Amino acid sequence: MAKKIKTNPNAGEIRDGIHYHQHDVVIVGAGGAGMRAAIESAPQASTAVITKLYPTRSHTGAAQGGMAAALANVEEDNNEWHTYDTVKGGDYLVDQDAAEILTREAIDAVLDLENMGLPFNRTPEGKIDQRRFGGHTRDHGKAPVRRACYAADRTGHMILQTLYQNCVKHGVNFFNEFYALDLVMTEVDGVQRVSGVVAYDLSTGDIHVFQGKSVIFATGGFGKIFKTTSNAHTLTGDGVGIIWRKGLPLEDMEFYQFHPTGLAGLGILLTEGARGEGAILRNASGERFMERYAPTIKDLAPRDIVARSMVQEVLDGRGAGPNKDYVFLDCTHLGEDVLENKLPDITEFARTYLGVDPVTEPVPVYPTAHYAMGGIPTNNDAEVLADNDTVVPGLYAAGECACVSVHGANRLGTNSLLDINVFGKRAGNNAVTYAKTAEFIDLPANPAQGVIGMLDELRASDGTENVAAIRKDLQDTMDMNAQVFRTEETLTKATEVIAGLRERYKNVAVHDRGKRFNTDLLEAVELGFLLDLAEVLVACALNRKESRGGHMRDDYPDRDDATYLKHTMAYLAGDPHSSVATDHIRLDWKPVRLGTYEPKARKY
Ligand SMILES: Cc1cc2nc3c(=O)[nH]c(=O)nc-3n(C[C@H](O)[C@H](O)[C@H](O)COP(=O)(O)OP(=O)(O)OC[C@H]3O[C@@H](n4cnc5c(N)ncnc54)[C@H](O)[C@@H]3O)c2cc1C
């Protein structure tokens, strides 16, 4: 009998050395948002998921504390209270109709996961258990409420594994360790339409072009523009960067969240679930300082407020440690049982990375760069916008890379795992519905030309600059100048430093010139995205002369609704090769969609 020759299902059709694939729906990213979308589309149409990481290594798997939904399993709750908290937590920059969708569809999002097999923690009666989290309250701010569904402090891990298993069940075509590097657009009747994605196969160095009727970006965040961050090494904002380079806008980039409890000096996250279970922040003298900043809900105030209060304690000389540069998270009164069973991972992190045992000692903590509220603007159907209201036909975005905007100026804890499930599902549904009626659009003549040119240039460069050195200088300046507190002076400094780094980047060299597993080359590409996004963030932050949510301008300490109750929209315009931000960044505004909740001063 003739021997069966195994063909590589991921090879596609090769023409002129380039691999071509055709799928109805092409999804970039296999985190929670990408895989939740794939579960909707794969049963109905051919679906490809391109992911630079093996799916279960996506950052969603690092999420710890929980996913919000007003199930009211353990105490009275409802989604109107959840909407109110989300809008107020976001310092009124939230689009209120989007927040209503988020909180209303939250219930089904949790039940979907339960039906897919996710092992949530349970109450003694067998219901999904719920815990407290920052900013989530009963009856419009009266007291903290138990709203976060969780699986110990491994909620994201459980979500990611559950979604992956279901993607396998539905026959999703995964392209693992494929880096998307460009979005392909074709002009049809004067309108730019999506026709595909160009990707680089890490294992071979080959270029693949994926033709798709609809494309979903679900590429996650970009915390690696900062040095002290909870984010994984791979969170370099590639998807957001690709969209930016296409000339499509980015929304609210100045709003970056700093999570209060990173391990001091390291940034590794200790979930807010610890405070949800009763842990307390204390300064050097042991004072529970949040009582002064948020008298009603204290340690469970939203993250922007807690992070600022911590930094203020340190600036006022009440920090702990030899350099008085951190505060303590005190879990000692929770007892070993709660720590080992409900917070096992973070208990272990403190022991492993700081040599501190939370059972008996308070843990040194300090704010860490955590979450991008801004990103690729979409409407409530996850369709990407080319300006304030024009949809790019066939293009969708969901998850941390997108800005719907449900988080406004500050996201509440547990609302992101919710966001990726609700808007991931919406993106998948809408993309597959679109694909079922649309035709494939012809690819332009050489769709991969731009990517090949960029990679060849990097490979051939005999420049003297080094990727790691530029990245370090970028992260240092962002930590120093664009972190929890910002001023005209610090942001101007950051602008100048980034301009210099962009000049140096033109002269960057990669040492590995090979084709297989050339991570050296990809890190150079990723650094390019980081530089672009840091530059946009700082330009937007300079332009917003007020303080709101995660954006705190020390020189403009008040919120200014009369002038700034609006979203920032940033566009790449002018000379993209110039290192000077003002030569190529154009800033505009977009109205906030208000609703039931009139903007008020935030008191907690
Ligand atoms: C330590 C930590 C703890 C957290 N805890 C919580 C929590 O308890 N509750 C909560 O609500 N939120 C939490 N968050 C936030 C939340 O986990 C994330 O915002 C969310 O999981 C992001 O999901 P995503 O699907 O958008 O992106 P990710 O899960 O980051 O996935 C991104 C995907 O995009 C792919 N990708 C990226 N670039 C490319 C490219 N160029 N080509 C191909 N593929 C690409 C990656 O391979 C990956 O599969 C936490 C975050 C961190 C860092």
C-alpha cells in the first residue's frame, strides 16, 4: 500500500515563496477575546486564529481575581448597580449604552463559561461563589458588594483553558507562533475594505497571507511600554500598532491603569481579590491610610484612587522599607486557610519573589502598569471605526486592544475578563454574520510587500543600536515621566526622550540573521510598536489638561467636564518618518455617549 504523505495543514498554497490561505473569518489573537469570538464563528464558517503565542500562554491566563456579573448569588445585586459602578469607576468617560450592554450580558457570559465546563468556586449550596472587588458596590455606592465570580486566584487560567478546549471542539484552525504584522486593505468603490492579514511564521521565517472576509483583532494590551508592569513580556501592542500604522485612529490612549498592588520593585501582580477577601493597605507606621482617602469603601476604592493614594503616602514620607518607597498589603488576619485556598497563587508569588510569607508578614507593594483603557475604537457591535462614526467594513476588534468604551478613564477590576467574553462573543457573531453574506475581496498585487521590506531592512541593517537598550530607555522614561502622576514638564521630557529613541531605532541591528525561531528579529519589530504607542500615549496625555481616572495631571488636578468630557481620537497624519510627534500625530475629540448617570464628583 502506498505510504500516506502527511501534508502540513498550515502550509496553505505557496506562490512565489509566500503561503496563501483563505478563511471566512480571520482572528488575530488567541487570548480570551479571540477564542471567545472563534467559538461563535467556527461552527458557522471557516475560522482561522493567528496567534504569536501558543493559545493557552496568552495573558488572559495570568488573570487572577475574577469576572464581574451581578448574579446575586450571595447577596442582593443587579446589573443597574453594576452599570452605575462601571460608569462612576470610569470617571464618567464611559459610553453608557456600552456599559449597559456589558453588565446586562454579563450574566449569560458567566453561564456560557459554566456550561462550557469552567470550574468556578462554589457556595456551600453549589452556586457560583462571588467575592468583593474594588469599586463594585451595593445600591450606588452604599457598601462593597460580592459580584466577582472566581476560580481561586486562577480565574483567567480557567477561562483560557475552557475556551481553548471549546475551540478545539469546534474545529478552529489555529496558526500558533504566527506573528501578524500587517492588515491588508483593498480599495473598493472608493472605500477601504479589509481583505486579509499578513503574518510571519516564527518557526520557519516564512510569510503567510490570510485572505478573510472579516478580520477580528484581539491582540491584547501594551504594558511593556512601562518598566514596572504586571504584563507579560509579549504584551507589546502589535495589533494596536498595526491599526495605527494603517492610518486608523486610536481612542483614549492617555488612559492607562496602574494597579495598586504590584510586588514592590518587581511589578508582579497581587490580585485585588486579596483586598476583596479583606486584606488591608498600611503605610510604614501601620496606619490603614485608605480610611482617609475613601472613607466609605476604603481599600476597595477603584484602582486609580488607591494607586494615587499609595504614591501620595510615599511622596509624603510615610512609605516603608529602607528607601521608604512602598507600602504594605496586610493579609495576616485572613488566616492560612483563606490564603491557601482562595489566594494560593499570590501567596506563593510573595514567598517566591520577595521571600515574604503573607500568612505571617505584610507584603511590600507598589503600583504597577496594568491595563490599557484606550485602544482601537469600536462601536457596540465590535466594528472598528475609521473616525467618530464610520465603520471599516469587515474589521472588528475586541478585548484589551479595543476601546468600546466600557471602561472610560479607569477600568474596574473584574470588568476586563467580562469585557473579553461579552465583546469577544459580539465580535465573533457579527464577523461571522458579515462573512456569510460578503464575498472575498481581491488582495492587492503584492500584499506582503511592506512586511517583507520591513523585515529585510531589519535583517540587513549594520546599525549600531541594540533593541534591549532602546526598550530599557523607553521603559525607564515612561515609568519616570508618564506614570501615576504626570505634569507638562514630565510629559514634555518623555516626548523628547521618545523622539531620540525613534531616531536611534532607525539605526537598530538584529544579530540573528537566520530564518528559524528568530525572536531577535521579532523583538525589534515589537519595539517599533512600543515606541509608536508610547509616543501616542504621551501626546494624548499632554493634550488633556485635566485629571480624570487613570490620567492624573498634577498641574491640572481637577476634572474639567466643561472642556474635557470627551474621548481623545489620535490619527497618524503627516510624515510618519519624522521623529517629532507633532509632525505626525493629529489629535481630535469624540463625544461621550452619556445616559442615565449625570457626571458627579466621585466620592467613595
Ligand atoms: C497579571 C494580570 C492579572 C489580571 N487579572 C484580572 C482579573 O482578575 N480580572 C479581570 O477582569 N482582568 C484581569 N486582568 C486583565 C485581563 O486579564 C486582560 O485585560 C485580558 O485577559 C486581555 O485579554 P485579551 O484576549 O484581550 O488579550 P490577551 O489574553 O493578552 O491575548 C492576546 C493574544 O493576542 C496574540 N497576539 C498579540 N500580538 C500578536 C501578533 N502580532 N500576531 C499574532 N497574535 C498576536 C497573543 O498571542 C495572544 O493570544 C489581569 C491582567 C494581568 C496582566
